[in-house]
Amino acid sequence: MKYRSRLLLTIPALSVALLLSACGEDSADDTAQQATGQSETAASRGAPVQSPTALTAEAICAALTPQDIAPLTDGDVTKQPEPKDDRGLPGCEWPVSDGYGSLEMDVFKPFDVSIILDSAVVRQFPVGDGTVYQQTKDDASTCRALVKTPDTPKGFVLRVRLDGQADASKLCESAIPQTEKVLKALGW
């Protein structure tokens, strides 16, 4: 009987230990979510934010032409850019292939800009008058970055995401010309 009661206590303890060990290491995206204090999904469901720009999502989509997107594309792309609205903040998703792949840029208000730029960055490089804060490694098939310039409104950044066929060793850098055009349209 004594052994049975120990066994009954041991099984739940092992279950809890296994659950906790499954939490594992943080990825760059996990670190970014921790630094912002919210996940992208959770942020999308939050209360609307006062946009720091008069540009609509449609106007951001119009900032880039098919010729601007062409260097990032893989073959003919028949899909059209899709305006995005995240809690009242404008953005756009431009397809870079008819299968998998897109360039997304949107105005983003993290919980705290300084925390995310100080802690969730793999490397930095210039874009126009500003800085790209890259959040994913260079050899990844996905680029996640935040862009800040001297003219970016306080508390906001331009969020850039690129998934696609561009040179994975320089995926984030391959979107510099497009990022510069969107920054210009925003007046940042």
C-alpha cells in the first residue's frame, strides 16, 4: 500500500516535469514576443491604436509597384497586394510568388520600442536615414525586422516581414529598396 501511494504521487509529478521541460529554448520570435509583451496574434486582438500616419492600408499598397516587387518575386505573380489593418494601423502584404511567399510591411506599435530594439535584434544595418533591426538569422527563409528612422513617430516602428525565394543569406537586405519607398510614402 505504501508503494502504491508513492507511485500515485510520482506519476503526476513526472507529468508536470515533462510539461515544464517541453517549454524548451526561446526562438528569436519568442524573444521578440517577450520583449514586446505580446504576441502578434494577441496584439491584433487588442484595442485600436491611433495611427501616426494619414496613409491608409490601400495607400501603403500603392506605394510599391509591380516593378518594385519584381526583384523579390519568383516567377509570374498573379495575386494582388492585400491591404492590412492591425488595430487601426495600416499595412500591406505583397505576394512574391503565387505559391508561398510575401513581403509585408505595416505600421507597428510594440509595447515598448526601446525594449524590443535593445533585446530582440540579431543585427542592424542602414536603410535610408534609419536603421533596420533584424530579428531573424541571415540563413533563415524568413526575414523579420523593425525599422526606425529619426522621423518615425515616438512609440512606433515599421514592421517588415519577407518570406520567399530571395537569397536567404541576405533576405532582409534584399527588401531595402522596397522598405525605403514605403518609408518615403509614410514621410518617415
